[in-house]
Amino acid sequence: MAHSFDDLQLDALRARPLAKWRVYDPDVLPLWVADMDFPVAEPIRAAIRAYADGDLWGYPSHGGLPGVRETVCDRMRDRYGWEVEPDHVVLLPGIVAGLYGGVRAFASHGEGVVTPTPVYPPFRAATESQGRLYQSADLAEGPDGYRLDGEALDAAITPASRLLMLCHPHNPTGRVFDASELEALADRVIDHRLWVVSDELHADLNFGPQHRPFATVAPEVATRTVTLVGPTKAFNIAGLKVGFAIATDPETRERFRAALAGLAGPGPSVAQLAAKAAWSEADDWLDDTLAYLRANRDHVHHAVRERLPGVRMHLPEATYLAWLDFRNTVIADDPAGALLERGRLALNPGPSFGEAGRGFARLNFATSRGIVDEGLDRIARVLHEG
């Protein structure tokens, strides 16, 4: 059955004054940055209209607009079985601010930040740009996908390590870490007395495995963890720059909040209202969108096996991102560069996610099936031409 998302038109998308569609030349098909091309849910549109009609242009309160923090608590309880209180929630102008604030709060200059890799590029930028030591621990790849690698983590953790930064669900691989992995990771956090910043922004973009917030693994872990959450990825409102940090321990929370002082306050009022509408009124839209994304995911996975010789892809359990392995192809040295130059297709280069990303590229399938197919066709042509 046809879906309204199938009706997206390239000309209309190219007219959008947004990074996804304006960074590259008009003949390049951009399937890179993690935005969806889909129209947002009507409750979010209505909340933004009400904001404008109500002349709510003043400074937002640092505690958030009425009901916003309560909505975060409701979402964590209803979706993940995690009981948190409004006082545990810190408002942010986006998740990246939380990454930078977490590094500043929990690791001093020259101290270590341990991160499973490959990983979303701001993890490394937040660490090294602030004079901290980036300590990567590559994920282990098996026949069924990626897992946290205990031996790699043990090798990465040193006496200088102070902070673990976790991306869960994982970007770019799409992995939802299971209970055994999270419990083993929690043991290392406790043994080495590490602080934790867990980026869980993609949790709502889940295709089946139950997401478990890392802070719920053990009480001692909860006291040392700041969890970053928000609706911006799942509800396609990334440009509104809003997010939330949850820290149940008051000393941990105040340490994190102090690191943000003067640098990052709450997201704009309009963004807070949109976030509240997303999480309290727009789950029907999300369910429908997840069904479309699941079909696109499966379509890409099938195409990789049947049409793209030498390319490999593990089925992502969450996110709308496909982590494509080109290491056994003729463009293994620089797949994203070759696809851009010869196929006029823009994907995220694997090395931007760390050394473990060499030979890979990340494809965003959150667009119409027709546009996804055009992207796959361009990859197939480049591989065929050699």
C-alpha cells in the first residue's frame, strides 16, 4: 500500500534551506546527516502555532516551561520503566552540549575519556577539543553484528581514565546493547570508579530489542551517570536544539550543571513546547514512521546482499542509519569519497567516526523509498564501473 512518505519530491527537498540539502552541489543526492525528510507530526505543528499565537518570545525559565520536565519523567516511565523525578532533569540546548558539558564536568585536563568506537564524531571532538585524553575501545564485530568488547575496554581503561561516554542505541552501527553487555560494562564502571555520560537520543527509534537506560543497570551506576535524552531525532525536529540530561544523584547533577553554567542553558521555549507535544501527543505518528523506516531498513539490507557486490551491512536494531562496509570492494580506500566524486552521492565518511570506520560509510534511509533506491542505484553503478 502506498504511503504519504512515498510522495516526497526531490525538487521540493532541494529547495529547503537546510544543511542536508545545501552543503553539496545540486546534482549530489544527500543521504548523509541524520535528519529525516518526512513532515513532522501535526501535534508538534500545533504546539509551534500556539507558541507564535501566544507571543511567547521572552526568555525561557531555567527550570523549563510548565510541564516539560514532567513530560520527560512520564516518557522515561512509560517507555522504559525508569522512574525519575522532575528535579532530576536538566534542560539542554541539544545533546551535543551535554557531551561537552559531561567531559568538562567529570574529566580534568589530561585525564581520560573512554568511548566504544566507531562513534558519533562529537564524542571525540568534545574530548580532544577540551584537552582530555580520548581512549577508544573498538566494538567487536561478529556474524550477527557488533557487541561491546570487554577486552578492548580493559585495554583502553587506564589509571588516567575518569569518564565513560556511551552511545546507546549506537550511532553509527544501530546496535541496541543487551542486558549482558550493559551489566558487564557496569561492572567496569564500578571497578574503575568511572563517571558515565550515556547518549540515548536514538532510544525511540527502536525496531524491536528493548532499550534499557544504562543508569537502570545498578544503583551504584545510577549515582555516577548522566543520561542524555530527547525527541529531536525520533520526531524530526533536530533544528529546534532541545534535549534533556537526567541525573538522579544530586551531587552528580550539580557537578554537571555547574560545568554548563554560562555556556549552555535550556533550549528555546518553542523547542520545549515542541518536545512536550512530541512525547505526549505524537506517538501515533512515531509508530507509523517506525513502520516505514523498518521497511526501508529491510529494503536496504536486501539490496546490499543482492545488488551491491562486496558490500556488507548488519541489520540495525535502532536508528535510521545503515553502516555500510565497503572493505571488500574496489572503493575500499575511500568509499564516501568515491561515491561522491563518481556517483554524486553523499554519505558520511566512515573515518569521521574513528579509525574503526575506515572502509565504511553511513547511509541515512529516512527518506522516500524512491530516493533510497536512487541512492542504491548510484552505489551499484560506481561498484560496477570499478
